[in-house]
Amino acid sequence: MSYIGRFAPSPTGDLHFGSLVTAVASYLQAKAQNGDWLVRIEDIDRRREVNGAATRILATLERFGLQWDNQVLYQSQCIARYQSILTQLIANGQAYYCDCRRQRIQQQNGIYDNLCRHRQLTPQTSGYPLAIRLRQSYPIYRFFDQLLGWQQVDQALAKEDFTLFRRDGCYAYHLVVVLDDHFQGITEVVRGADLLIPTSRQLSLYQQLNWTAPNYLHLPLALNNDGRKLSKQNRAQSIAHAPVVNTLATVLQFLNQPLPSDWQDYNKEQLLSWGQAHWQTTAIPRQSKVYSSI
Ligand code: GLU
């Protein structure tokens, strides 16, 4: 089976150094195995979208020489496919409607008590918007990460009937990420360690749908000087105008990959091909760390 990887940014802001680490690592991991590298814009939650961010993200990837294969997939254009699977899960009794308020769930340590499992709510009878939850039948208590090894999952979290569709009318991340990774034939998901914990939910959805799950590899997060993770939400500095070769070299160094001694004489294509030829998954650090420019 040939390797298909992906980079799946949400257009909630510009790419920052941490997102570039994920983009470069997923790209090199795919290319080092002669695989395809796909890009998917996760714009399912239109309210969190920042105007123009998707276009800027794609332009930044191109600026850094990260050319994707096939066409970019936009989640906002896949609603019919998501809806048909959700309808099928409800029809099979694998998912159910729920009207519980977040406040009530938060009072129970934030873990849902599966209250609506047997209430048989329907949008027709309730007359107000309902969420949809998975009836958890395949709790995942541990899973294997290609970099971090076996991961234990909190029992209560594993058994929770988590949300597939939100009351505000939005398809939940866990649902669409699984539907799309399967649809695009992704064989390995390489992404930031901030998404390590939700992986067990995604794996349980694969079982529920009777699909083969991809492998997962979670990368160290880039932290800023005060130890906080760089994120679009905390307005990490955009790399849209950062110096290309220098920033790519900083990414390779962050990932603990070898660099040619004369890397400053390389252009982006040469540095990426070097990165591809010398790519060592096992060298990637397991811990998140503060990054500093080379
Ligand atoms: N869209 C998510 C983000 O930008 C990544 C989802 C994933 O890689 O599974 O953080």
C-alpha cells in the first residue's frame, strides 16, 4: 500500500512556526516514503474562520516549497457526505440526539454521563436544535503512536458518548477528521501532540464505521519563550513573511534532523530534498520544546 499523508490546517489564522513544523514533518515523512502529501482546509466551523486565512495558508505553503499532491479538499464543500454518514449512524442506533447543556456536563468533571442515550429525542419532537452523540460501543483504552509508543487512555474519556454534531449546527472535529482521512485514503496522520488525546475518540469512530484506521504520529509542540504552545488563538507570530531558507533550517533543527554545514547556500528546494534524503523519524524529539531561530 502506498503512503498517503496530509496536512489539515484550520483557517483560523495564519501559519506560525509550530504549524510549519507540522507541515514540513508531514511532508517529509510522506516524501521520504515516495508517498503523496495532501492538504485539507478544515473550514467546517465557519464562525472561527478568519477571512482570507485559507488562501494565505496555501500561499505560505507554496512559498516554503511545500507543494501538495492532488486538489486541496475544503471541508465546507463536503457537508452532504458528512450528513449522509451522520444520518446512517442515527438510523443504525449508533448515534443519538442530545439536548444537554454544557454547564450540566461541566459540573460532572466535563465527562458526559450518557443521559440522553435512552431518551429517544428527535428534532421533530423537541422543536429546538439538538446535538448528536456517538453511542460509544468501541471504547479505546490504549493506542500506539509511531513516535511516542503506547498511550493509555483515561477510562471515563474512553467510554464517553462524545459529540458528533453540535447544537449550534456544526459538525464536530472528531467526526469530520475521521470521515475525511478515510475518504482521502490517508495511511498515516502526522500532527501536533495537542491532538494526541483526541486520537482515542477518532480510533473508536473507525471501529464504529468498520473502517481501517491510519497510523498516528504526534509531533512535539513548539513553545514560545514563556513555555506556552504557539497557536493561532494566542496570536503566534505569522511566518507568512519569515525568511524561507532560514526558517526551514530552524524547523529541521527543531525536529532534530541533520543539516548540511553549508545550508545557507541552499535554496528551499535543495534544503527540502536534503531533508527528504536524510529524514529520520526516530530522531524527532518526543518532548515539546521552546524554539529559537537558527
Ligand atoms: N485542523 C486541525 C488544526 O488546525 C488539525 C486537525 C488534524 O490534524 O487532525 O489544528
